[in-house]
Amino acid sequence: MAKKEQQAQSPELVQTKREWIESAAYFGAERFEVAGALFSETEQQPLAESHVKSRLNKYKGGV
């Protein structure tokens, strides 16, 4: 039997709404775009990078 190798995955980056807005350049976006995409999120709620990317993509008109 072949053993399944576990791939080491780095943990996903998690920051608050304010921190993501301030680091908008990380996504190649403007701060107002990130703020708009995360409008419905609370200020202190921890948000994962994948969630922010998804919301930003939808905000900019992506599917």
C-alpha cells in the first residue's frame, strides 16, 4: 500500500477588517475597494485572506 504524504500547508493569513483595508496594495487594489468589499463585516472580526479575495473579486464585478 502506498502511503499518503501530507503536504505542509502554511496557515492562511487572518487579519481584521481595518488591517485588510490598510494593506489593500497586497491585493493590487485601492483602500476604498477593500472597504467596499468588506462593508458588511464588523471591525474586529478576523477575516481570512481567501474570504477577502473572494469578496473583493465580487465587488469588482467578478463572478
